[in-house]
Amino acid sequence: MESKRIIQNERLKHLNRQTHGDGPYVIYWMQQSQRAVCNHALEYTVTQANILNKPPLVFFVLNDDFPDANLRHYTFMLEGLADTAGQLAARGIQLIMLHGDVVSEVVEASRKACLLVMDRGYLRIQRRWRAEAASLIECACVQVESDVVVPVETASDKEEYTAGTIRPKIHRQLDRFLFPPEETAPSIPSLKIPPSEVFPRSRVVNMHEAEINRTLEKLDIDRSVARVEWIRGGSTEAIRRLDEFVASKLDHFDQLRNDPGREYLSDMSPYLHFGQISSLLIALRIGDAVSQAAASYLEELIVRRELSMNFVYYNPEYDSYDCLPNWARKTLDEHEIDRRDYIYTIERLELGETHDPYWNAAQKELTGRGKMHGYMRMYWGKKILEWTGHPAEAFDRVLYLNNKYSLDGRDANGYAGTAWCFGKHDRAWSERPVFGKVRYMNEKGLERKFQIKKYVQRIEL
């Protein structure tokens, strides 16, 4: 069927006007979609390689200066890439990891490619990398979108105001995209190709899992934030956790997901952040489950997450206070002079040393585990606004702490979540001190709705 092609036109974009070159390989630069399962860019690469009678190669560029990334993030990412390398090898496809400048290495790869394939990222740096590389390479370059269910520009051609405005647009398109890409075996495997033949001037990094620590030692990165032990990177672990969630927690997700005292979240966000699992794969697994809570989960996974993608794609100020709607900035600025009952320095906040035991627990969960309960992240961000003298400074503090410590920070969800605490994707509420018309949250709400002391006890253990 026409609708069941491996790649629909909406997922594919030609980034330059070059024709296929005479290079010996079809090469996929893997960057955002760091997985071997349910990856449209990968499957397009293999299909084109078979059509052209070439071996497909995959490479990843490890750079030292991705904004706000540190040892915690690099460790989780390398664990995932080692897993992906093994899965690709089982299909006869080689993954080569390089250490260097991203754009330079992509250009280097293109010298041996008849076709260069890229996946899609939505952040400013990801878009710049792709645009710069595409302008410099001399073979055909194709970008394939695989980290959302409905491609961003298909869902909407503008920045959406709220989930309520994007929801019907996404739902109208869902049936066209809710099927996985077909996996194809490469006609010509690439496992025996020497990396030096493709990248003679590059630093090739050992992909074996046992070499992760040695690779980390070679990187010039921020080491102030420790790796975490409770969760491990990689598609294999992501799918195991997903299956466990579907079997034991999904049925109660709609009722208990917001309760910090209960652990009913799927913990998929770190894996989605690094592209180690596909949101499409998750959606299909959840959709296949016979559960009344499936719709609630899919709302978060598709509508809310893809609203975030829409936000960072269409709003160039997504990581600054200026991204907020006019009404939110106006009301917050009007109340900037209001008296705050508490003012904390960023150092006190970072250490989790406030008068509020619930907020302190949330901050300690973030710094210690690299992931915060979703409901607490909303409360946490609102309180930083309340305890900081200037709303723009509060915005920067929320972003700084979330990006530094969270495994799922530094992405569209993180930026949208930060902005939501200050009124983005929300409506005006009753006016009050400090917050103006921005939604307010307090500790009494936590105590009334949840067994919040159990959350504190769990984090303190």
C-alpha cells in the first residue's frame, strides 16, 4: 500500500541539490536517533544501499562540547551507543564512532559516500550542524525524521499555543504514521570495512562496552556531575523497562502517574532524550496493550511531547525568558517588585537547602538520580520562580539546574517544561502576588492530593 512505504514523504527531506555520488558506501550519520530498532533513517539507509548495490555504514561523532552536557550525560549516551553497535552488528552493519568536530567529520564521511543520510534534531545546535554539513558535502544528502510520531511540519506549520490547539492536528494525522518502518537486511554487509578506509584522518573510538570508561577519560568534559547507577543507557534496557511498565504499571498510570509518593512512571524520558528508543515503538506497544490508561499515556507521549518539538522548532527563543507569551511576561514583570517571603541563592537551591522539605527532596532526586518525578518538576520550577527576585533570573535558574543534572534535560521537553512553569502553553489564572496570572502551586496542594511524605522518605533513603 502507498501509505505503508518504509519512508513517507513527510519524513524525508533533501538537504541539498546534489545527485548521488560515486562513493563506495551509503553512509548514515547517526546523531539524534541513537538506536537500531524502529529508526526510519537507518531503514532508509539500508534500503537505498540495497538499491544502489552498496554496503551501508553508520557513524557517530563524539564531541566534547555539546552545550551543558557532562559526565552523567556522556556515560548514559555511550552505554546506549555500545548497545546500538552490537545490535547493528547483528544485522551486518558497522557503527563507527569518531571523536572530533561534528561538521568536519560529516564532510569527511561524505567523501566516501554516494549518499549521506542524516536523522533529524530540533534544537538550534542540531539544526546548525545539519545545515552547515549539507552546504559543504558534494554528494546527495537526505534528512529522515524519526524521533516523533507525526513529523513536526506535517503536524503544524506554526508554533502552537497550547496542547489544545495541536491535539486535533496530531490526531487527524495519527493513523497515517502509526506503523513501524520495515526492517531490511543489507545485501552487502559492512562489518569488515576498515574504519581507516572511510575516515583516514579521523580519531576512531572503540565501541566495545568494556571501553566506555577509557573513552570517557579521553574526553575534555565537565566531570562535576556523577554518573547514576539506578538506570543504564541503551535500547535493550529501554525496551525491558517498557515491557515491565506495560505489564505492571500501565493500568494504574492514569490515576497514579501524578502521585510522587507512588512510582508509576515509565522512566522512558532519558531513553527518548538520547533517541535510544522510538516514541513510535512505545506508542505501538502501549496501543497494543489492553488498558484503560493507554489513552492517558499516549497523550503525554505524543501530544505533549510533540507540542514540545513544535515549540523548539518554531520558537527561536525557546531557551530564554523571551520565549514566553506576552501575557505571561507582562504579568510577571508587573509583579517583579512584589515581596518574596523567601529568597535563595543559586548555591542554596543547588544544594537543596530551603525551608521546604518537598522541594528539597525534588532537588535531591534531580541531583542524585538524574531524573525528577514529573509532577514535582512542575512544583520545583514554580517555587524557584517564587524564591527568586527577578522572573527572568528564575527562568535561567530552572534551565541551568535541569540541564546540568537531568538525564532528560537539554532537549525539547526540558525547554518546554521550563517555560510551562512561567506560563507557556498555559492560560491566565486568578491574579496573586509574585506570580501575577501565572499558575500557582503550593505545598498544601501536594499534601491534599498525594502521600507526599512517602516521596520525601523514598528520596531520603
